[in-house]
Amino acid sequence: MEAFQWLRAAFWSEKFWWAKGLGWESMNAPNYPDFRDMNYIPFALAVLILIARLAFERLIARPLGVWLGVPPDSNMTIHSAIEWIHRLLTGNSRTARGVARPRMEKFCESSWRFAYYFSIWCYGWWALYDKPYLVDQDECWRNWPFQTVPWEIRWYYMIQSAFYWSLMISALFDVKRKDFWMMLVHHMATLALLSFSWVSNFVRIGALILLLHDTVDIFLELGKLFRYAEKRMMCNCVAVFFAVAWLLTRLYLFPVRLVYSTLFRAPHLVAQLPLSYYLFNGLLLLLQVLHIVWSFMIVQSLWIGWQGGMANDARSDDEQSDDERSKKAK
């Protein structure tokens, strides 16, 4: 217990989060980030997001899938769902993940993610379009940490944090993909970035990172929708847009504009940076490593599409259920 208290005190030490001469009291003012916001708001919103997802998949995504010709998962009754949840809660997650995952279920999952990413991307542009740091990233660091956070950016952060918490929860019962552990690391790193940047008021650069990432995810989920609906031409066309967006945002704008800004411009514009700044940069570099690994997988997917097949989500191509794999084996 004493060791835990020591670690807790060390983690929340003002020396870690703030530069010399600053502390928690320095940021105890209206319109500044309050670290206590991350203690409850994202979790409450995550529950609402999960409820919204269930309603969306049931009332919108499923009828859309039927209209597009996606085979309905008629064998997925309420009883089998309850049995699946029971297995999950009792710790038999491997059995739970082994439950057959019909294509309709995958279509509904991607429909929800597409709807969310597109909506939050539009909201992000609306919240950031008039901010000077959208064009000039040096504005992310001028007058730090005394930078007020407008209400639209505050909610942008809270909603995004809640969504990634919902992804962490839903990862237990969503389609288990090839890159399951990579995605789990990605979600954890993103949540850590959101939390640390909020506490240290690196909110401006954090908001830009969120907007940049959502751009690619829109095309990713849209391409998967066409794939599940077996619309080969549309799937391959979206795959091309996805590849271009990935190259532009994840391999150019993210490292060249945003990571460069945090690594090299911030030390020139801020007299003294806290220790949390270095942790923040470490997480950004971890994300970039994941981007590079995923880039090789995306190239593999595009090569398959170029040879006449249908472009696959190479980052997560292990989306077949155990039943589907056994049928192919036969």
C-alpha cells in the first residue's frame, strides 16, 4: 500500500506535469483543462456511446445491410446473444470469440464506426476551422500552458476519449482481427495521449492529431462496408482513396507537421517543458511505429486488389469466424 501511495504521489507530482514555477493551482481557472474531467466524463459518455451503437446497428445498419444484399444473421437470436455475454462475463472469452460471426454482424460493426468517424470528423473540422493552430502549428506552443480551451474543443476531447474507451470495451466482443493486439496497443496509446495532453494542456496539438487520424478511418470503414456487401468495384475504388489518405495523413502530415512540431518546434517556443512532454512524445513515436507497420500491410492489400481480387482490410484481415474457416478448410 505504501508503494502504491508513493507511485501515485510521484505520478501526480507537479514536477512531472508542469515546468518549474507552475503547479495545479496555476491552471485552476475557468476555461483551462481540469484533470478531473478525465475521471468521469469519458466513462459516462462511453456508456451512452455503446447504447447508441446498439440502437444504430439494430435500427439503421441492419436494414441497410439487407437492402445491399448482405446475408442476414438469422441464427443470432437473443438467446444466443445472452449465452455469449454469459461466457464473456464468466471469463471464457476464447469461447466467446469463437462464436460464429456472420457477415451481417461485421457489416453492422463497420457501419457504426463509419457513421461515428464521419460525424466526429465533420464536428472536428467545425470546431477547428477558425483556430490559428490548424494552419500554423507553432500556435500550439505559444503562451503555453496559459491557453484557454473553448467549449467545442473541450467536448471534442471528451467525446473522442469516450469513444476510445468504448472501443476498449467492445474489443472484448467485436470481430477478432489479425491485428487485435496492435489495435489494443493503439487504443491504449491514444487514450494515454488524450489523457496526458489534457492534463498538461497540450490540447491544441492533440486536437489536430485526432482530426488527422479520423480522416483515414472514414475510408477504411467505408471500404469494409463495400467488401461485406461484395461490391468489388466500389471496394477497390475506396481502397485507392484510403491508400492516398493514409500516405498523406499518417506518413506525411503526422510525422512531418505534427511530430516535428512537438519534437523540434516546442523546445524553441517554450522556455521550459515538463517531464510529461517527453512521455507525450514517446507515445506519438509509438503511434508512428504502428503506422509504418500497418503501411506494409496496406501495400499487401492493394497488391491483392491490383491482381484482380477485392481489396481487403489488410490491417485486420483475420475476420472470419471459426465456422467460416472450417468450411473453407473442407
